[in-house]
Amino acid sequence: MEENLILYGCKLAKEMEQNLPMLANQPEALLASCEEIITIFNGVKERLVALQGNLMGFPGRGGAGGSSSAPRELMDLISAQTMLGQPGLDFMFGGGRGAGKAGPVGEVQPVANATDSIRTSPSRNLRRRKDEGGKFVTTVAAPQMGNLDLPPEDGYTWRKYGQKEILGSKYPRSYYRCTHQKLYNCPAKKQVQRLDDDPFTFELTYRGTHTCHMSSTAPSAPAPLPEQTLPPPTSSLPLSSSLASTSHWLSMHITSGASTSTSAARFPADCPLPVADMADAMFNSGSSSSSMDLIFSSMDDKWDSEVKKG
DNA sequence: CGTATTTGACCACC
DNA sequence: GGTGGTCAAATACG
């Protein structure tokens, strides 16, 4: 069920992508297509939210007023995946597509948090380990050229706060937190580790959700969109131009069909994840994620209202 | 001088 | 006690 809708959505998105120059002159057609895609993904998203709610038991964030944290988590995952240029949606939607034998690259696994117990240390309670709701593990291809030590760029700004040798791994694990952690109390963290059997692949572990890009005062966030029925000015986004020249190293890797090349192959030939491509292009088109924030915030508006409706 | 990274030590958890 | 995650002082960098 979902996968059919997704395929349809992918197809629509791809058609949009191909017809973008034309559609740019027909904002109404563009708008209709956007609406359709949004509707499709919305339905799938709601199901996944329910599913993921069962799976992860998202505790929500901040207690008061955090009623719609799960969609945010999902969107963050999608953002991370699409930014990475990986078919991360396969994790979200791949359950039914032909018993998807996922390769080692681009695989995403939700990991349920064991307990929520916070150790009440008598002397210190500032170093709690078991925090945040869920964590996501994904693998991403490393660049085949250039600096291999460079952690994968994913559109967020991370600050490294630690590195550790991991038992049984050749390579150390690096620990990053969101640069805006202090300013905006953003709890997002990620771990980067190179696979010992495949140095060209990073294993990324994301935990926590970015609150910095949600904050209206956050540096990367555009001015909050007012309540509106119209979508953001998608026609003004540098979609087509950047699609033609994605210079991101991840994109290069994926299209180059490198050694661990199960990533792109797992998608139908007529649907090479155009949505991810579009998102990737959008992220790569600017250093800040403002355009994506624009899109996601508007989508969230939509989706939030949909969720509240239901 | 402010910010990011490095790195040894500390701490939580198993 | 071992291992992994985090802290924080020292250091590097722009």
C-alpha cells in the first residue's frame, strides 16, 4: 500500500523535476503536483508515525506542549537521509518493496531506547547517558577522493566533542553535537565511525532532534511562515539548476557506482528517488539549510494540521 | 580574541 | 572491571 503510493509520489516528483522549466510558468500546475505529492506522503507519514510510535515509543520532548514531536523526528530523519543523498526513505518505506534486501550502505535501523531511567547520582546528575528518545543508525558512503577523514556533510553544523577508540573497530569513533546546542539547547548529536571492513563507508548514528532549526530565532531558520494556504514559492527554489550540477561528494559517489554500490540500485529504475535528489539538490544549493527549512516548515504546518485533524 | 578541535580523564552502564 | 559516552583543559585556527 505505502510503497505503491510512494512510487506514485516518486513518479510525480520526477515528472515535476523533468517538467520544472515548463511548470515554472504554470504555478498552478506546480502547486497541484506539490499538493498531490504532499498528500501522498502525508498518508504514508501518518501510518509511519503510528508505526514508529509503537516501535520507538517516542517520549516527546520538553514535556509541556510537545505534542507533535514524532513527526519532527521523522522529518529530521528524512532530512538527514535526503541530505546525505542516501535512499534513506527506503528505511521508511522499503518494508514492502520486494522483501528489500538492503545492502550495507544506506541501511537505516531504528534503535529503541532501552529505558528512560535517569540515574539519580548523589554527587552529579549532569552526565546522563540514556537520554533522548530514539536513535537512528545509518551508513553512508565515504568520498572516493579527497580527504577521507572528513565526516560526511549533512547540512547541519556539528561540533566535535570527543573521539574514542572502539573495541573491535580499526577506526575511532567521533562524537559530534549540534553547534547550536548552547544557544538553542539543541540536543542533536551524531556519531561517525568508519567501518573496519569498508573504510569507504561511514556509520552514522543520529540521536536527538534538532531544535535549532525549529526555533524562530535560530540562525539557520528563515522568518517563520505565517498561517497561509499557499505553499512556499517553490518555483523560486534553485531546483533545476542545482539538479544539473550537484557537486556534492556524496552525490558524486552515488552516481559513480562505487564498490559498495547497493544504494542506488535498490530503487526502481524509473524512480531513482527524485525526492531525495531534489532535497539533496536543495541542500547542496546553499550552505545554510534555509530553503529546506522553508519547505519542511511549510510541510510541517500542513502535516501538523492534518495530524491534529485526525 | 573567539571559536573549533584534540585528547586525557571522568563517569555511567553493563 | 571493561567499555563507551562526555567533559573540559589545552591547543589550534581564522
